[in-house]
Amino acid sequence: MADPRPILTMTGISKDFPGVRALADVGFRLFPGEVHALMGENGAGKSTLIKVLTGVYDVDQGEIALDGEPVRFSGPLQARQAGVSTVYQEVNLCANLSVAENILIGREPRRFGAIRWAALRRRAAELLRRLQLDIDVTAPLGTCSIAVQQMVAIARAIDVSAKVLILDEPTSSLDAGEVGQLFQVIKRLKDEGIAILFVTHFLDQVYEVSDRVTVLRNGRLVGEYLTRDLSQIDLVGKMIGKELQVLEHLDEERAPAAPEPVVEARALGRRGAVAPFDLTVRRGEVVGLAGLLGSGRTEVARLLFGADRADHGRILLDGVPVSLRTPRAAMGRGLAFCSENRRTEGLVEELTVRENIILALQAVRGWARPIPRRRQEELVGRYIQALRITPADPGLPVRALSGGNQQKVLLARWLITEPRLLILDEPTRGIDVGAKAEIQRLVVSLSKDGMGVLFISAELEEVLRLSHRIAVLRDRRMVAQMVNEGVDADRVMRVIASGESS
Amino acid sequence: MSRETDAVRDERVVADGESDLVAPRGAGRMRGLARHRLLWPVLVLVLLLLSNLIFTPGFFEIEVRQGHLYGSVVDIVRFGAPLILVALGMTLVIATGGIDLSVGSIVAICGAMACLRISDLGDQNEVTGVLAAIGLALALSLVLGLWNGALIAGVGVQPIIATLILMVAGRGLAQLITGGQIITINSSPYKLIGAGYWLTLPFSILVALAVTALAVLLTRRTALGLLIEAVGGNAEASRLAGIRSRRIMLMAYVFCGFCAGVAGLMISSNVSSADGNNAGLWIELDAILAVVIGGTPLAGGRFSIGGTVIGALIIQALSTTIYTIGVPPETTLLFKAVVVTVVCLVQSPAFRARVFRRRAPRPLPVAEKPKAEVAR
Amino acid sequence: MSARSSYLPSGRYVPVLATLALLAVMYGAGALRYEAFGDGQVILNVFVDNAFLLVVAVGMTFVILTGGIDLSVGSVVALTTMLSASLLKDQAWPPYAVLPLVLLLGALLGLGMGCVIHYFEIQPFIVTLAGMFLARGLCYTISTASIPIDDPFWRSMADSKVRLAGYFVSPSVLVALVVVLVAAYVLGYTRLGRNVYAIGGSPGSALLMGLPVARTRIAVYTISGFCSALGGVLLSFYMLSGYGLHAVGMELDAIAAVVIGGTLLTGGSGYLVGTVLGVMVLGVIQTIITFDGTLSSWWTKIVIGVLLFVFIVLQRLIAARGTRSAPAAPESAPLTLTAPPAR
């Protein structure tokens, strides 16, 4: 099936960022005429690998060879000229220009410096026809659906004699029909002998379109497999893995949850984000959300908190229907949401630790009722101590803290509002093991005190250890909910892989 | 009073904290001082004032004549008062990540409105009538600020564009109010605001002090300052933390309108006339300049009211200096151009990266960002 | 133009058509109300009186299309008049030396500002504000008073009339029209022009698409500087003097003309013909007010402000509709896959 000689090989690739080893001795190869899926959870190193390949980042160690020749690109532009093109998840085209221009801008056909519009349109239409697409090339790109924009991006990418096409999560904002159309295009390109590197979070798509899979985890290569030889459950297992470091045993056992529900979602959903789901969190209960990245975990949390507006279903608090259209409304009802994006959605980086911690409480009180300075210091001091935030200086700008301590600052921000339901989206991502264990212990003790917690994590072990119940998401749909008794990682993985609750 | 010192201590703590990261070498207290964010503005102001000594030996002399305080330094503060006022409002607006180009027009409109009402009075020295006129003018300034705020926070128009509307139309409105004439009045109660004295001090200085105190009170006694900085620093995080950012932005623009209104009263009172065309012309640019010199980044976030006041004083001192050394006063613009360029270049992360990269590799990734200047 | 033409005007022409309709209504109302208004010469006079503004607005259009702004144009216009007058009168330079020099200087100023904006990543607003101060300040270093120009070439440009079919325009109008045509060609038919639109649409994407963002962004400020200088030359033909207080606030007129002409202030969308219409709208407002005699001049500003408001809110509504429909409505432009060819 595939040419025995790979068109692209990457060997022994390492890449360090300050404090983090993003890639450690990773190898990767790509054959002409194959679709090769690159899989891994958050922080596995997929996007770093792609960026190293296309020259966005310099390589610290290792070799890249294209067609047997060693290469090192200075940036995406040079990579493209050498035949390595990338199409990103967010369509990086200009919505205000026409389809034809988007395909050909920068290399328009010209005569005496003047763009020949008729020839330009003709060429664009030809290129699209090569992908078996019939689109009005004079329409502004912004009026096209995301799927068409994605196709236009591919048309632009393959115009130059492309040998390698990188598709970085191209399907994450497409619906099922559009994905089918995209796959037809991919298969056609494959038949033309183009090597395609395909990044996605959707397992079904991997099996539908790819010939070969490379799995990364924590910046390391897990392995390269032929897709047909690898079962879904094995793939999930390789992606999630077992926790390498044995965390110290949580000395406190889970306390039983109270029967009365804090929050109930009834057929809550939002088009394009997550299909309608039912979910109940009780007093003192930790509900874990399991699922791969992009499965709709975060979307569930945002809908509950009113960060996004639901277009389906309703929410009950203590059995009473409520409208949570804004985060503020949700906070007024005792909800708290700690986002997974610390930097963009959590911290205000130039403010101090103290200011970041009191922000939410102050927002609820309104501007006219400032928290007295003495009370601020007392509250902040207490949480700095309780969460062991270091350095324990409330006057430090928060961006000077390490990731784990920044996360604790955000936790403190929400804990001082004394919420009844705390939603934690990946609270332990990207922080060191010690801080991780502390946060886990905190979750247990909070639930003991009667707080409901919705705990989202990519790490199955963590979810299993902390949760009373586990809800599993797959492809933007809640596929199962199970009581965490006698449930092991394998069973949850099976559900994630198959989508069927067993 | 303790709040004031708290705010000041805050700034120092931040500066100290940063200096530990930014400059690991150097010695203790000097380092903290060198990194204080008001250091450069204060230094520039002091140098500027000192340089006047060369041309005017008696520059720092202050005397009390007929119970009134006189002196070059007093004059700088007195003439700088309107700019201080406008710049105060501008500081809050810029801290939310916005900008207000319409303040000059608001200055003109409020001055015109007050003078028009006073000129209609039977007795222009009647205090209640003058107070009513002032009240009306200030109410108008609040409405104009509200208009800007509503366009920006409500409709969602970019601040620079939204306030451009009032900047253009406002001049016309001001002339409409004055009927295209320069309204001259003769009202001693009104004259007090801009040109009068009270307790030996020029009244305009007292007004500027009062509004500065109001601004400090409003932002540091309440939580408004924190919320403004949060909105300007990271709008999405602020929303998720439950801050009603629209309301905060609205308040900033209303306050900015109010400050411009007071400045308008002061300017028209000082000359006892209202000129719809020229009153407050280009004051918005001077105000933005004062804010930037004072260390508040144009991208929003952390703001410094003290810095703004010093920035405004620097601009006024510059004008006074140029006037006293006998250069044509219009060339002030050249100096302003140089100052804007230097201040912005120094604030620009890209500039620092280009210029200082070769000198020393950065010790820590944290140091990549200069103080309080994280663009959203 | 399009392969599959439709009878409805495409959405992107709506703002320009709105401006055209506005202009027609204003002209019609003027013609009904004032007898002499209907004379074709009135329209030509709008161009005669605003040729310099038109040239400046053309430069501004380039800048705004990239999503930037140039506040320095009025000052550069003033500096050009001042420098021309001073060189002609005080230094007795010949016109053929003065003209290239002032035009070059304007372009250089623009180039400098463009470089600072791009390489040091400082907002265009603040950089061109500094440029504005600088240029005005330079005016006053030359002289604080008005300098009259009595160079024969300047006089001939001021006095001569180009006649066509009973009507006339000044040579400046012809210069302005050439500028408009060249600029329209550049925007529509050269890579530079298309890159301007691409950068205005999405600077990040433009970079990732491999377009020369740095060169283009610096070029638009250079063009704006050049157009300002040329506008200054035309203004000095019109005024026959150089003065530091010439063209105060012209940047606002230019921005207003561009916005009323339907160009998005956020960049990426707009046409040069819109800018021409925008300048005409401003000119017709002035003409109506002059014709009326009872209306005062400040109504010009108020009307411009109201028009700005209307057009900005209109833009905002169009933009809001656009963002709402784009991700949520895949049916807006159905993807049609042709059947694979039978083999």
C-alpha cells in the first residue's frame, strides 16, 4: 500500500521550554499516500511536534528529513515552499476576501504587475475541482460555512506542489455531514500520493480515515501502530496511560454524599457545543467528568455556570428552576467555576495575588461595598496558608508564581465565595506532583464539608480516585453515568472508546 | 487616610516584588527605589523645574501678596489644573482598555452651557443662578459621558470610534450653544472657579485637589479601582469572575465626562468667556499623553492616579518652561512629540526586546513582560 | 463580474450604495430648495474646494483598510504648505525642486511612522499622534506666521481653469482624480492592494498565509504620508500661503469621509469609490449650508457627527449579523460536492 520509503522522518526530537520538557526523544515518520493520525491528550506534545516540524519552534535536539534530505525550516512559509503545508483548526484565512483570492493570494496570476482576475478565478475553480468541489469562487469567504472554509484552506495548502499536508484538528468545529465531505477530500488527496498528518480527538474519525497512528503521552513517544491492528480500547489506554508517579495515598476516604441534590441539569445543551444531557450533583458529592479532550467536558461546565448560554433544557437548583444566563447569576446562586485556561480565562496577570483572590467575592458584593482591607488580608492569609501558596506574599504579582501556585490562587478565589457547587476544569493540569496531590486532597475535604464538586480531568486515575459518580463524555455527548463502586480504569476506557455504557 | 497609604504601599510592594525577578543583581533598597514606577515621571518633573532656575533665578520663590499665593510653581499647578482634571477621567477610561477622544468637545460644551445660562441671568453675580448654571453644565457632562459609555459598553463600538463621533459633533454642539459667538460674561462667583482664590490658594488648585481626592476615593476606597484594573487587564477572566464589566466601563466614561465638564467650567471661568471652537482644543491628546507619561499603559490594566497628576504637571511645566525661555510657545508640540515617542518606545516590549536583547539574556521568562503592561 | 451573477447587490456593496443614496437625497433636496443648486458647476465646485481633502482621504483609506489610523495627516498637510512657502519665498527655490522635496518628505514621515508601528508594535493611534505633534511643531520652527506664496507656477495652478463643455475645474481636481484612479488600480489590481485588504481582514492569518505583512503595513503609512504631502501641495495652490494653522482637524474630516464612504474602521472592507462619495457628502453639506445662508457653519460638524454615528452603528449591526451567521449557519452557503467522475 504505502511506498516503503518515508517522505518525512523525524528522529530523536527533543524540545524544552523553561521548566518543561515538551518533547523528549520523539520519533515520527510519514509515508506518501497514507493518512497518519497523531494522537495524545492535552500536553502530550502533538502541537509542539507540529510546530517543531514547520519551523515555528527551533529544534533543541534531533533530525528532520524530508525526502531523505535533512531539513530545518525557519517558519511555516519556508516549510510550505518545501512542500509541507499546514491547515489549522481555526481557519487562518481572510474572511473578507473572496474564495478565489484566499486560495491564490500571494501568487496571483499577473500581467505587467496587474492581477488577472479572470485567470485567478479560473485557477481557483480548477484547484477546487481537483478536490471535487464546486463552490462559487467569487463569494466572500466569510459567507461560506466553516466546512467550506476548511476545504478552501486545504485547496490553498495543496496548490504548491505539496508532499505533506498537516491537518491540525480540522474537524473540531464541523458537523457529521461536513466531516464526511472533508474525509472524501482527504481520501482523494491520499490517492494522489500526498502524505497526510491528521490530528484529531475523535476516535471514530481515526478509524474511519487513518492508516497509521502515532501516540504521544507527556512529551514522549508511546508507539506507532497500524490503525487496523490497534483496538479502540488499546488506543485509549495508550493515550491516557497509567499514572507514572504513584501519588501518595489519599489518607482520607470518600465520605458518602448526602441525598439532596444541589444542582440538576435537565436536557441542558447547546448546538455545536454539547448534546442535551442530564446531570445531578448532590451535596457533598464529587462528580467526575471523564472523556477525551474535545469530547465536551469543558462545554458541560460552561453551560452549568452560564459562561455560555444554553439553547436547550433547564437547570434546577434545590429543585427550583433557575435562569443562569451569566456567570454572575450562577455565582449569586452559589456556583463557582475554575476554568482550564488559567492565563486567558482565570488570572488577571498584572494584579497581585491578594487582588486575584478576592476578585470574585468582590465582584459579587459590587463595587460600592469593598471588602475591608483587614478582612481581605485575613481571608487571603488564611487561604494562602491553607492551600500552601508559595511564596506566601499576597503583594506579589500573580504572574510571578509557578503554575501550581497560580492554580491555587484561582482555587482560593472561588473558595472564599463559599460556593455550594465548585466546578473544577482540569485543575491539576500542568502543575507539579506535589501541588497536584494537595489539590486532590482539598477536593476530598471540601466534599466532606458538604460542597458539591464537578471535577473534570483528562487523567482517569484522578477522576476515579476522587469521584462518587462518573459521567463519561464522547464526541460531545454524555454517553454514560456510573456510580464509582468497583469501577476501574479499563471499564471507563471501554466506555470512552466504544461510547456504550456497559 | 490609611487607604491612601495602603494604595501607595501597594505600588511599592508590586515594584519590589518585580524587581526581585527582573533585576537579580543590584543592592536592596536602591533597587526598590529605582524600580518604583513613579520614579521616572517624578525625576523628569524635578529636572524640568530645576532647569528653569537657569533662566529664571527666582523660579521657586513663592510669596503671599494680598492674601493670595503667587509664584511660578503655583502658576504651573494653577494652569495645569484643567489638564489634571481631564487626565484623571482619562486614566480610568484607559485603565478599562478604552480611550475617550471627546473630552475636548465636552470641555467646550460645558463651558458654553454654563456661560450661556449665566449670561441669561438678570444679575450675573447672583450665586444661586450661577450654581444652577454650573449644575446644569455638569449634568450635561454626565449625560455626554453616559452617551459615550452606552455606545461602547452597550452597543459594543470600539472606544476610539465611538468617542470620535462626539469629538466631531461636540464642537458643533458647543458652537450651537454659543451661537457661534464667544459668550463673554461678567460674573464674580463664576470667575472664582478658574481665576479666584480661597484661603490664599488659587481656587482651581483646590478644585483639582478635590477631584483628585474624589478619584482616589472612588477607586481606592471602593472596589471600583480593582474592578477597573481587572476588566482592563483581562476582560474574559473578569466576566467569568462575575464582574459586570459593562457597568464598570459605563462608570469610567461617565466619570471621564464629569471631569471634562469641571475642566470646561474652569477654562471658561478663567477667561470669563466661552469659545465653542477653541476651548479645550487638543486637550484630549495632552490628557492621553499625561496618562501615558504617568505610567498607565494604553492597553489598560493597572493605573496610577498619582502618576497621571505628575504627568499632567510635566506637560504644563514643559509649556511654562518653553514660554519663559522665549522659544515660540507653539514649539511645545515638538517636545511633546519627542516625549510621546520616548515614553512609548520605553513601554514597548518589542522595542525593549530589540534594543536590549544583545546586552543581557533575560534571567527568567517572567521578566519578558514589563511592568503592568500585558496586552489582552 | 461574477461567474454567477445575481440581481441583488452583494452585501459588501451595501455601505457604498447607502452613501450614494444619501448623496443623491442630499443633492436632490438641495436642488429642490435652492434654484442655483441644480447647476452642474455646483458639483464640480465641491471637487474644486475639496481636492486636497480627497487626496488626503485616499491615503487615509489605505491606512484604515489595514485596520490602522493616521492622525498625522492634517499636520503633514500644514507642514507641506509651510515648507513649500518657506522654500519658495525665503530660499527662492524653483518649484521643480520644491515639489519633489516636500512630497518625499511626506512619504519619509509616513515611512518612519510605519516602521515604528510595525517593528515596535506600538498602536498606530499613538505613533501618528506623535507624528502629528512633530509635524505641527516643525511648522512653527519655520515660522509662526502665515507665509504668502507668489511663485508664478503656484499662481498659475491657483488661477487656471480647465474647461470642459461649459463647466470648469481647477488643475488640482485633475491631480486628485489621477490619484484616485491610481489608488483604485493599486487596491484592485496589484498584490500590494490585495495584501492591504488581507491584513485588514485578519493580520494573523495574513502572516500565516505568507503575505509580506511588514512591507505592506509600512507601505500604507508611507502612502498616507505621501498623499498628505500631495494634499498639502494642493492646499497651498488653493490658499496660496503656508501656515501652521492650515488644515487643523483635517484628519477628522478625512476619517469621517472614509467612514461615511462605507469603509470599516476595523479594516478589511471598503472601496475607494466610497471615499470619493464620502468626500462629496462632506462637500455637499458645506455647500448646502453656504447656499442657505441662515444655517450656521457649525451645523456641518453636527451633521457629520450624526452621519458618523449612523454609519458606525450600521457597520456594527452588519458586523454583528456577520459573526452570528458565520459559525452557526452552515446552510448559508451549501457545500456542493460534485459526484466523482465515473471511471
